Amino acid sequence: MPTRTFLWFVLPTLTAMILFIALPIVSVIIQSLHIEHEQVLVTTESCGPFGCEETTRVDLEATEVLRAERPLGQFNGMNTYLGRSHLAVQELREAWATTETFGEFLSRIYNLKFYRALSFTLVYTAVVTPFVLVLGLAIAIGVNQLPRVVRGPSIFVSLLPFLVTPLVGSLILFWMVDGDGIIGATLQWLFDDPSLSLKASAGLTWGTLIFYGIWHTLPFSFIVFYAGLQTVPTDPLEAARIDGASAWQQLRHIIVPHLMPLVAFVTLMLLMDNFRVFEPIVSFSAEAHATSLSWIIFNDLRESGNPLHGSAGATSVLTIIGVVFLLMPVLIRTWRDFKGRRV
Amino acid sequence: MAAGKQINPAVLISTALVVLWLIVAAFPFMWTIWGSFKVQADFFSKADWTNALYGVFTAEDTGGPFTWRGYFGAWIQEEFWRAALNSFIVVFFTVIISLTFGTLGGYALARSGRNYAFWILMAALVFRAMPHITLVSGYLLPFFEWNIWGILPTTIIVLVAINQPFTLWMLHSFFLNIPKDLDESAMVDGCSRFEAFRRVIIPVMWPGVVTTGLFSFLLAYNDFTVTSLLLSEQNETMIPAIESFLGTTQVEGNVMFAVAAVVSATVPLFILILFFQRQIVSGLTAGAVKG
């Protein structure tokens, strides 16, 4: 296809992506280097019969004018990044110098806003992804050996948690595990502890969020692996069976190697989606014990009436760097494939 | 085979696992749908969970074991219908525009063997991985400045753009499966590239477009990040409306409004899966099976 024709065809989609995906990334970088204006203060001296007094007040009008003139705020360089609510370099150094053990150091770091969110995001991604891969494969194999009549309905049921709106799905679970909900109340009864609440401790909150993550994404890996199982060649399986391979051996040496490309694909998708975990934290109102990178950006932007664009921008840039790290292996592999094809 | 007679423990375990999963997957939905027709004292019954089954307090309060109170409160009193209407507008236009942009782009990418086509696809993959909230934090300030914050068209075009990477990939691999000869022979017969696309490709592309459209629908319908931050209160769609219910109703003790709204928002998805299960499954696996 000649380049001219090609350009006409891709013009709409490219324009949309450049304007609303590429430029916002640039805009986020610029924002992250600025900080909101401070309020303009005026000091007036008022003299009364008992001497003069200096009062300082906020000049609201001047502040408004300044904000309207330069909405980006003032230039702040890398300070937002290095400051306390992001990378907190100074706090890190101090914690390193004053703590005795590594565990103590970690717990000090965990109290910093950014690292707190980062640690939940990483743990969530690192726990949910392998669980979903293994359980998805197990369920796909299970469904595959069921009679044909029940396979369709079981796929229908399995699709529900995956396709339901994340905010809605997590609310549905939240209402059940809430202290008065069916699961929450049953747990209180089981452990004979009426104050037991999944929201009360960080561990339980993390556990519930991770359970939601598995519930929500498991169908994806299940469906993909189920489709993959339909393409497993029968000849090697039969040969293995004749040679006396057990079901486990067949699985390990024939089925899993055949599904390996799918495993890579599913892992990539899961990593991308789990890394942006956000909605369940809103639904569970879990922010006291668990926050994620996406959630702290949301929180900065929601800051009522006075969104912290600079701070949100800095967290966004750091998140994007994280995503690029996650994608690095894939990008490098694709680049090699591409190079290899040309040689 | 002789082994067929005995109960194979491996089969037993894997069947049990499937049954367990199906219960875990379906039970929350059944429970919440059933409970949405009860009063709060039944659905959130600390004393006895069977209250939610029989509706003891519901019968006491309203005279029958089922009540539409939650739905009435959500749809009429809290004007959830407005949010539903906004959702419909946003989703409808997002799907139509995404598919138009996506088919044109996906077709061109599938037919061009040049390097830049590869790079566009790679960029789309990276864009696909961007958490939506990072993009939204880039929009807010400029949108405020240009005075286009809070209105439906802005949200629609943003959702279209966020949708593009996925749509492009999906339709690109779909068009790769349509033989090149089809449109090239039309061009030999004197059609221009665009005429060939219109007369030859458009008539055969509908299965791929329907599958991609389903996923565009899901992305726009399920979105919370973009709609909650880019829409003003009167333009809210359903999902952010549910979230703002939570803030206001928890205080007034009207959690059942939110429960009813949640069930209402889930019903269209049920119907969608019911009718398009095959297309959804094929769409989920399309990208995967081709590697």
C-alpha cells in the first residue's frame, strides 16, 4: 500500500492516539515539574491607640489572578519527585542511617505514601498473576473433561466475574464480606468474635483485595487456556498414553509445553491489568490499609476543589516508568524478532 | 477402556474444583440480585442470614416478601435514569466511532508491509499498557483551561482514543485473515484502494467488527476512571453515579438504593453474555492463539 493511502486510512486513529494518549503523557511530565502556587500573602500594619500591629492575611483575589494567569503553577524542578510524598529521598537516607535492622528499615519506608502504594501494587500483581495462571489452567482442564452439554453453561457462569464492571463486581463482594453481610457475619459466627471485620487489619484487607483480584481475572486465563486445549494435538497424547504416561505426566510433558505461548500472552495481559489495580480499593474503601499507585493519583486529582496536578503528575510518571519496566522483556523480544526477520 | 469403570481420582478432583469455582463465580450475583428485592435489615442481617432468603423484615415493612423499594429509590428518587441515559449516549457513540477509526486503521496496518506499520502496532501495545488514570491526570488541566471539562463529547472522544490500541490490534489480526487477493483483484479491476475497501472488504468484515465492538462496549460501559474524573455531576454515567450513591446513601441508610443500582447496571452485561458468548470467547482468544 502506498504511504499516501496508508496515511489517509490511519489518520483518524493516529490523531486520536496522539492527541489523547501521547500528548497527555507529555502533559503529565510537564505538570510533574510544576507545583501549585502558594497563596499570596499581604502584610498590613494597622496602628491603633495601643501601638502598631502587623497582620498577615491571604490575598484571595491576587491568588486567583495568579492561578488564572499561570494555571500550571510555578516551576519546581525535580522537587516533587524527591519530596516526602513521592520518592522521599531524604527520609530514605535518614531511615537507612537510623535503623538497626533491615526489617525496621522496611517498616519505616512502608509509612511513606508512595512506597506504601507501591508495595501493595507489587504484592497484588505478584500474588494474583501466578494464582490466576495456575487455577485458570486447572479449571480449563476440568471443564475440558466435562460432558459437552455442561461446558457452554459453565463458560457462561465463568464469564460473569470477568466482564462485570470492576467497581460493581468489587461492591458485590464487599457487601458480602462486610460485617453485616453473609460472609462477614458467618465468619464472625465461626470464630465467635463479633468484632471480627475484614476491614480491620491490613492483612485481612490485602487478602480480600487479592481474593477479589483472583475472582475477577481468573476467567480470562481459564477461557484462553480452554481454547488452547482444543488445539492440543491428539497423536502425541495417545502415544504417551500407550507408553504408560500418567495423567500428570501427560499434562507436564505435552499439554503445558503446547500451551506455553499462551502462558506468555496471558502473563503479559495480567501483569498490565493487575498493575493498574484501582477500583476495588474504591469499592472496599480500603484506603486505610491498602492503596495502589493508581489510587493515589486518583486521590490527588479528587482533592476537593484543589486538585494536586503536580503531585498526581509525578506519581503518573513514576507509574509509567514501572509499566515500561514490566513490558521490557516483551518489547526486547519483539524487537529481536523484528530484527531477525529483516536479516 | 478398562479404566473407564473405576472412578478416576484425578477426574474427581478436577470436577470438584470446577464445581467450586462455578459456585464462587455465580453465588455473589445470585445473592445480590435476590437481596436487592429486600429491605436493608434483611440483606444486611447480622443476626440470621436466612432473613435475606425469606425476607422477614421485608414482609414486616412492606407486606410482601419482595419489594421494589430499592429500585424505586434509585431510579426515581435519586434519578438513576439520568445516569443510565448518559451511559447509553457515551457507550453508543464510543462504540460507533471506535469501530470506524479502528476498521480503517486496522485494515491499513494489515495490508501495509512497511516498517512504520510495525512501529505503530508496537506503540499501540505500549499505549494499551498505560494505566488510564495516568492519562486522565494529563487531561484535567488542559480540559479545564479550554472549558471542555465535564461534557459528554469530551468523554466520548477520550474513551475512543483509549480504546484505539486494543481495537487496532484486534481488527488488524482479523483483516490479516481476510485473503489479500480479495481486495487486490478488485483493484486490478479498476477500483481505488478506498473503493476496494468499501465494496469488497466492508461486506465481509462484520464478524470481526461485531467481536471488536463487544469489547469496545465493555470498555466504555465498565469505565470508572475516565467518567468519574471527566464528567460533571449532571452528566454522570452509571458507574460513577453508583460510586456517588455510596457516599450519600450510606449516611442516610439507603444502601439498598445502591444495591438496586448495582443490579440494574449488571443486567445489560448478563444479556450481552447470554447472546454473544461465542463472540466474546473468540475475541478473548483471538490475540492469544495467533501468538
